[in-house]
Amino acid sequence: MDLKDKQKIVQVIGTAETALTKLEENIHALEAQGKTPPKSDAQLLRSIERALKTLEVNPFVGDNVAGRLWPKEFQNLPNLFRLELSQFWRLLYYVIGDEVKVISVVFEICDHDYYNKLFGYKNK
């Protein structure tokens, strides 16, 4: 069975789900008050939504992160992919599946500083 024949599912879990929910709630709360949300927040939300829709079409669209670069807390993952978002944010996910479906599990949405800290990159 080819990838195009498989059902593709995107799950947002853990801190990624929390970050996405918080961003959506902040934007909707401001809009409910008749205020315009910050452009950066609206742009980031659109970028995340676009990335999630892209994963529904192609689960392997992100950059495959080499195992030697993984933080220790990610060692139990089957694989690790990174998608760049607007404003230097990152979406981290792994892909699992079987004969019938492929699931992209998004577990982290983070800004560039947190991403650098997580992976042990130093500012130059």
C-alpha cells in the first residue's frame, strides 16, 4: 500500500496542544472584546494551522532530525521531524503508522529560543 492510499491523521498532544489552545484563546478573547489581536499572534496561528493541514497531506514534509541531535528526553521516539513556522517558531512531531493509516503526532510548538535550549544550541 502506497502512502497516498493510507489515511493520514494529525494529533496535537501535550505542550503543543496547550500552546495552540492558549494562542487560540488569547486571539478569540481579544476579538470578543472588539480588539484586534497582535499581528504576530494571528500570523503564528495561521502558520500553525497551515502546517497541520500540510501534515494531513504529507506526514513527512518536515525536516528529519538526525538521531545524534535529539535531546535525551526524545530518545524513546520512533523518529523526529521539525517544521519551521513563522517568526522562527518550530513544530516538532513524530510519525507512526500501520498498513492502513499514518499518524503525525505533534508534541511541541516552541519559539526559537526554547528550541535552541532544548537541542543544546548556543548563540554565536
